[in-house]
Amino acid sequence: MERRHFLRTAGIAAAGAALLPSVAYGFSAPGRERIRVGFIATGLRGQNHLELMLQRSDVEVAAVADPQAHMLRHALEMVEKSGKKAPKAYGDGPQDFRRMLEKERLDAVFVSSPWEWHREHGIAALEAGVAVAMEVGGALSVQECWDLVDASERNQTPLMALENVCYRRDVMAVMHMVRKGMFGELVHGQGGYQHDLRGVLFNDGKSPYGKGVEFGAEKGYSESQWRTDHYVKRNGELYPTHGLGPVALMMDVNRGNRLTHLTSMSSKARGLSDYVVRQAGADHPNAKVPFAQGDVVTTTIGCANGETILLTHDTSLQRPYNLGFRVQGTRGIWQDFGWGGLDQGHIYFEDSMKHSHRWANTKEILEANDHPLWAKNAAAAAGAGHGGMDYFVDNAFIECLKREEPFPMDVYDLASWYAVTPLSEKSIAEGSTPQAIPDFTRGAWSSRTPIFGLHDRY
């Protein structure tokens, strides 16, 4: 297949060569105004992205691939209802996506598959010269992260991490304040995935959060057919990017800073078994499953510039949703609570608050420091998934391709964030021993410059 992307680095010869500080991707034919997009996996998350792409006049949905007939059918029905031209459908088994990549002249592809498929789907697209928008999760191995980086470099084809929480309105406002120096020098950050997923991990298949006690079967809307198996077999920071991504970008990780090492600790595993017993009784087969994943996993990460980051994975117990963000610098501190509205947090600036030692609510301060991107595009994002965050992350992917500009969250970010998962597993298995985090930029982090949050373009 003809390769239509290039890596503008003034002459990188091969994977493993030292990267230059500014990496930008684009089309070999400049000024492309319309992007031909394909979809690998059209489950609920893939359908979220599909809905947004169907609303754009600068995107053609050319092809969709999914081995599950009912999900593929839902995707095709969405296109039909939109009035757009029907895409080519590829549903002949789990490898039919390769035929799509071979036959269709795609510019980009959205990968929204289960975590264990990310490497295969991502590398196949990169090898075909197709830009990748990859949904988030955690890697199964550190080698998987290197494989994605190597494939992107080798084929001079870009990959963007679809971490939508980086675009949450309060997170973006705090980012804006960090960029303006209001927090002083950053010292510590926190985040995590603190979300009761029992209704996802045990599901009735009738809705995304349908209550049930089953997992593993191929049911209509259920992530339990693949996600729960990770809780049976693994114990670590399974879903790091929601908490880590925003903090890492504020700390300029991979652009003047980098993650260096981590240590993880896990609690015992009780929540999922207790849930099944209370729903279906102690005799139900799933009540006897020996879940490996601890109910609460904490991971501490060190950075090259001396900052620390604390992640918390807490999805197996009853609790309200909260990602637990904290951004702390020499001049201020912010902590969120709740679902992430501008009024759902605490903030404190010692100088302006006259040493009161009392938290202020974030509403007035965050509204006054709303990120220009949100101030400009709030109306366009209204109604998009996850409170508008999905609009921004998908828009960034398309606009960067059209403008031949680097992604705000690239393959090096994805690799660094994804690697936390297997390294946390290893740390826990070895009694919370420290684990070195590879430098996926191969030294370029010290000279690459920040991108995210610097303007109102995407």
C-alpha cells in the first residue's frame, strides 16, 4: 500500500536513531482538507468516535471493521441515519481488519478494541501507513510499548493517544493556570481511576452498566466479555492514563521531563467476590473465582525533574466516581472531587488568600481562568460524550492531520503511560520493588518542547 504520511524530522534514518526535538507528522500531499477514516472495532467506544466523525464535513467514514456482527450492524445503522454514504464493512472474523487496511485508501483509523488487541491493530495500521487514533488502557508488556514506538518511527506514521480526560474543562483550566505560572513550580501530582465498575465487569448485556453477575460470554453491550478477565489474571495499575495523562502533560513529561521509575502496592481482592455473593449468593460459580486484581492499587512515580506522581486504581468497591486529581506547586494547590465540574474542587493560593489555611471553592477561580480552547469551542462540544471531552480529543486528531502538525499526545506519551501497567504488575509481584520506566523518546525528551495547552487551536 502506498505510504501517504511522513515523519518530518530532518532525516531520521531508522528506529533507534536519536530523535530530533520537534516531531511533526503530515500528508505527503500538503493541504489535505478531507480525511478518509476507518474504524477498527465498533463497540460502544468506537461508536462514540463514529458519531463525532459523522458530524464533520471534513471527514469521510470510508470503512468499518468488527468481528461482532451486532456491533458492526449498529455502526452501519448510525451511518445510514446520518445520511452519509455507507462505508465498506469488514466483519469476516477478527483478522478482517487487515483486508480493510489493504484495500481501502485510508488516511487514519480509530482503534477502539479491547486492550489485548491494541498492539496488533495499531502496528498493522502503522505498517500500512495509516495514522492511528488509539483508545487508552494499559499495555500487556513493556515490549508492546516499544513495538508501537518502533512501528511509528519505522513507517514514519503517527499515533495519537485518545486520552479524553486531558480535555476535561476543569483540568484544562488548571492546565491554563499552570502554564501561566499561578501554581509556581510543580512539585507533586495525583490522579487515578476511581470508578465503581462492578456493573461493567459483571453485566447483563442489555446496557453498558446493566447489573448482572456474569462475565466472559459474548453479550450485547458488555465489556465483561473481555475486561473482567484482566481482573482474574492480573494485579496492577490496569488503567493508568485517565489519572496520569493530565498530570504528565502539566509536568511536561516527554517534553523537558520524563517518568523515571515507579513503585506499586496492592490491597487484597475482596470487592468483586462480595458483589457476586450479594447479587446471586455464595453458590454462584463467579463467587468462587479467585480474582487477582487488588481492590485498591497505589502507584508512586518519580520524574527526572524531581516531581512525584501518585496514581490510585479503585474500581472493584462501592464508591462515587472521582479521579482524585491534585496539582501542587510552590504557590498553589488544586484538588478535585465529584464528576469534574468547575465547582467540584478545592483550591488554595497562599499569597492571594492571605495565609487563611482555608480552601476556596474552585468555581469562581476556574471560570476566570477557563482555558481558551474551551471558551472558544464550548458550544461545538455541547452534547459530545463525557461532558464534551470526546469532541476535543477527536477534533485534535483530525485537525493535526489536516494541518500537518504534531499530535498533542503522541506515540511516546502513549508508550510511557501504557508502560505503567506492566511495570506496576512487576513491582507488586516483587514486593513493591522499584521499576525503571524506559525512555521511549531515546533521549529526545530533554529537547522536545511542550505542545498541549499552549493555544486555543485544538
